[in-house]
Amino acid sequence: MKTLFKNARILKMTGEDIFFGNLIVDGNRISYIGNEIPNDKYDQIIDCNGNVLMPGFKDCHTHSAMVFLRGYADDYSLQEWLFGKVIPAEEKFTKDDVYELTKLACLEYFSSGITAVMEMYYFPDMLRKAFLDMNMRAVIQLQATSYLNDGKLEEYYQTFNEKDSLVSAKLGLHAEYTSSPEDFALIESLIQKYKSPFYTHLSETKKEEDDCLKNRGMSATKYLESEGLFDYGGGGYHCVHLNDEDMEIFKKHNLSAILNTGSNTKLASGIPNVKKLLDHDINIAIGTDGAASNNCLNMFKEMALVSSLSKVTTGDPSFLKAEEILKMATVNGAHAVGLNDCDVLEVGKLADIIMIDLLKPSMQPINNIVKNIVYAGSKDIVKMTMINGKIVYMDGKYNIGEDIEKMYQKCQQITDRLIK
């Protein structure tokens, strides 16, 4: 399949200015970006009419199937939310439930311009099947748990990391405070064997840090480092309560801080110190977390929160420019989870591309397109989402080969069974 996008404003996210031109996708990769239209045969020609082509958003921390808890587990503290509401409902899960709910989440990713996710949830085999069936790029965090301590975790790791697959895998734990000594031993052995980066919920709440200090005599970040888990990089989700020593550890091991500001503010977990993270030269990426604690899978909301809260906490309205925020949501996110082949728009890169509709009222008039996207943008400006060279969403319609209403009905039936 060869697709020509003509008459586009192209935002490559390489530091270059937006320019007016054309872009060609051949198969699953970008084959041309420039001012000319090469004389060739095209399977489809899309006139962008001056709209913006840019890299898709990378949602670097999410639990897709938790969409069934949207609007159910609200207005609780993290501990009440997790142990009182979420886990009891999750204990009723079947593999098919996770498969169907994950596909539903993909619809929201597509309409939000999200072309890749870093996923953490149960039944990795069903997660992978759902993402492949939906043509969604995903990095699945395989976490050491009781039901994956029988050799399946390593088997999944090998299978998921087949060359050129839409779905890949990284290793991790749920969190320091929810993992057993056996979990730690297993994940450490695999990290050393495969030289894999490590990812986990980290420093999300003050209680988590206080308990770790009391039980282990050090912060969660320092403890994980002492166990050798960060030897090959990786990152932490949330990173709200990191201290200066933790940030030095992040810098030393080239770890990424993956912020989940919508979830953190809703659960009153706190606000990460973005200025200090940047002062320590730490790569910052953004994730939505799951729909149980956010409640939406919307990177526009996350960008707005990271931006406004950072300005408020520093007392400096000039801090954190729109260009930096957009980079966190795209390029930095790709680098944080090992998707370096779809970070920017360049010839040879994977064709994970979104189109921003500049004819929406919130995008007019045009003074600065990037600032409009970050400060005024919302999901309705996403006109098209292409993943791996395939258009999965265009003008409000999904190209997935399934009846959307039937998907909704099926997921409602699952939800009713799990929480009622």
C-alpha cells in the first residue's frame, strides 16, 4: 500500500519549522517528505488541505482494560481505590474480558491520536492479541507475578519481541510495595539475562515512600537500584515524590520519568517536580494511566495538566514551553519505551502519523500551530490516525472491521457482570 499525503503542513518534531509539502508512506514506513510529488502510482491520495501531519502521541503508561471501571471507582484515596474497589473487581476477570475491554480502549486511543501505548495489565497473551487485532502499537510490560512465575513470563518476553512486530515487551514489577521476594528474584534474573530495561509504578504516593523508608531504610528508587533492576535503564510511572538522590539515580541509569498527572491529581497523590526533573536532565514522558483513575485516555488533557501545574508550582508562567510539552507527549515518550523508530517524521521511520484538523474553531486563527495544539487542542482536532502505515481512524470513523455498537454492548455486559 502506497499513500500520498499532499498539501500538508508537516510537523516533523525534529526541531525544524513546520513546512508545507507532501509525505509518502510505502508499506509501513515513510518513504518521502518534500515539496515535490514524485511521479509514481499510489493506492490512495489524501489531500490534507493544509492540515498538520505529525507523529502520533505515545501514551507511556496505561492499563487499557480498566475502561470497565470508568465512573465506578471514583473519589477515593489511592489505597481505598486500589484495594477496596479495583482489585476485588479484577479478581473476577476472564481472559476474554481483558481482550474485549482492551479493544474498546484502542478506539479511544485512535480518536485521541495515540499511536502507541506502554501497557501494564493481566493476561499478556490476550493483551497482545487485542493490540494485534486492532492494529495498535504497544509495548507490554511483563511483570513478575504469582501467575507468571512458572516460566510463562520468559516465554512471553521471547515471543513478544519478534522482529518488526507491532507488539513488543519490556520487563517490570507492579510496584515495590506489591511485589514478593520471589517476584524480585525472577525479574532481576531476567533483566540480567536479557539486558532489558525495567519499568514500575514508582514514588506515586507519600505513603509508599514513607513505608519503604521504614521497611527498607531507603527510598523505593534506591532500593530498586540496589537490587540491580535499573542496570539497563527503563523508567518509573508517576514519580511524584522523588527526592534529589532518586533523581541522581534516574540520571545515572538514563531512566525516564513517566508522568500521569490526570491520575495523580484525581487521586490527590501529588504533583511531580518537573523543574527538578529537567534540572537533573531526566527524560520526561507522559501517560494517561487507566480509565479507572483518570477517567479518560486523552493526551490533550495530560499535556494541559503538565503544562499548567508546572507553571503554577514554579510560579513562573514562562516555564515549560508548548514545544517542550509536545515533545514529551511524542518524541520523549517514544524514547522512554524503546520505540525509537517511530519518534519523529523522517524518511525510513515507521508510519505512525496523525493529522490535526486546523479547520476546527479551537485551532483558529493561526498564530502558532504548536501552541494551539497544546494549549487549545482537544480530541476533536484529531482528523486521522495512521499506525504502521494503516489508517485506523479518519473523520470520526474507525477502520477496524468490527461493528462498534456491538463492541460497546459486549463491554457493557462484561462490566455489569464484574461490578454489579
